Amino acid sequence: MAHPGPCAEHGYYSRVFDATPEAIRAILCSAARYLRLLLPEDVAGSVEIVLAEILNNIGEHGYSAGCAGRIRLSLMLDKSDLFCTVSDRGDEIPAGLFQTGPPRCSRPVPADLPEGGFGTFLIRDLTREIHYRREDGCNLITFHMTV
């Protein structure tokens, strides 16, 4: 179950929820409503794609089979920038997976990518900056998008 966060008019959205498909789906719907109150449709859609990829990956791969876990999501809108933090206590994410790389010249061919490779490409392509670190058993993913 999600915990309520501050109102959208304050430009801040925060939730803590179970890492289950149902809870993730509910949070994505809630975040989509919030984003559409404050952002143009195309920008909100891009943020939703990034959030869906990150949250679904945590739900699918972050916790060992049978282990329950929680995810914390925070979004903060500051003028023309959106900052997001996602944290969980699941399994460590492979090194370098979410680091911002050099500019991409072309989109990859989905059939040539490893399992999950296109989702990671979308995340990296749509964010201005993305960083991952593991600290005290906690995964912390932060990203920044210009809106």
C-alpha cells in the first residue's frame, strides 16, 4: 500500500510502496496523474516511460524470489527541471547499467540487444542525467530530466 505524499501544487511527489506488480502499477497510475497536472503531455509521457522501466525492473529483478521489498519514489519539479530518486533494498544493480553515457548517434536494433537492453536504452536516452550507487545495502537511482 502506498503512503500519501504532499500535494501536486507543491511540485513534490513522494511514495513508499511494495515491490509487487500491483503496487507498481498503482504508483505508475498515480505518478502519471501527478505529472499530467504539471507537465506537457509529451514530457509527462517520457517521464512515465523511464519510471515504468525502472520500477518494473526493481519489481522483477530487485528482490530474490519470495522476498518482500519496498520501493521509495520521490519526484521534485523545480522550474524547468524534474529530479527523481528511486531507492530500494533489493539485489545490487549491475555496475554501469544506468550511468549516463556519451551521446547516442542512432537507436539500437532491439533484436541485437540483450534481455532488458532496450528498456535500459530508453532510460538512458530519455534522461538528461542518471546515476546509480549502492550504499549500506540500499540501491539509489537518481535521474534528471529537462521539462
